[in-house]
Amino acid sequence: MENWHYSRILPTGKLVKFGVWEEGKFIGVVIFSRGASPWLGKALELDQTEICELTRIAMTKHKTPVSQVVAICLKKFKESNPKMRAVVSFADPKEGHKGGIYQAGNWIYTGQSGQVTEYFVDGRWRHKKGVWNRLVKEKKQGKNLPVIEGGEPIPWRDMPGKFRYIYPLDKAMRRKVTKLALDFPNAVEGLMVSRPDSFGEVQVQSLATARKEA
């Protein structure tokens, strides 16, 4: 996360982490978590035990298409979490991302999330929820953001929402999500869908398993 992802931040809470190796060389991680919103599965009538978020993809230079790496991780994730029915991921337009990885991997685009407010704290822009929780923990939070109690106003900005993609993990859920499908935002041309029989020389392993073996 610190070296290969633009956020430089590891998600908090319960995580499912996969390490990725290519030709024996460690090239990155793919991380699933509950995500920032407790209402992630509301539109699909799913609770937090049935849906999660693909929160991070952090990789260094590699040959294998990222969509192919994600496909392998999804397969392994489903095997180890059989009650999960869908995975959500977001592409951030302010970082120049439109979701080409998900478009190539048969994810379903369901629209753009709502506008978000960010605050400039410790030299970087941070999501409102993270800033709020941090200031409360440090007992610096006043009644309302963006003012620190006894301090100066925190610089803030409103940013456009992210592009939302959903990957159903069973046939019934795919039928349900397909009803919400929208045209891709500026669909990426020339991307090929990764197939489970064409994984090549990439290896994926649960980092929890890797630690036990080490």
C-alpha cells in the first residue's frame, strides 16, 4: 500500500488479503474489506455478511493484466467465503480512473456514487469519515467539520462520486445486478475479458496462509 497504491493507506477493519507473485517475484496485493459504507449492499438487499468491497489493488511493474489477477483473486475469495454473493469496487475519476480493469473483467457498472467531501489533513486530502473518526479519537473534534475545536478551519473540497462496479458471485445475483446495469463510462476500447483458463505465470496466495507457512 505504502509503495504502490496512490492512497498510501491500508484499509481498516477486517481484511482479506491476497499476495501476487509473477515468475516467483512478489508484485503486489489485492485486498477485500467491508468498505466505508454500512449500506454497501442495500440496493441488492444484502447484509454485510453477503457483500464486501474490493478496496485496494496495489501492484508494481508486471506483465500479467490486472483484470486477470483480479479474476484469480475473486475465484479464491469466493472459495474461502462461500456465503458472499457480490463484490463492489469503485474507480476514482479524480485519479483518472474509469474502471477499465472492471470493464475487462465482466464486472457490471451501476452508476456513480454521490458527491464526497474531503479535508486536507497532514499534507493530504482525506475522506470526511476518516477525518471525523480521527479527530474524535484525538479529542480535537468540535460540533461540526471542518473546524477543529480551538483551532483553525480545515481546508475542504467537494469531489465527484466514484464509478461503481459490482461483481456477482452467483447466477441469481448476476441476474439481479444486471437489472441495474448502465453503459460503461467512456468504455475502454481493445480490452479483452480475462478467462479463468488463461492465468499464465501469475500466482496468488492468501497472505494469512503465507504468514503461517513462513
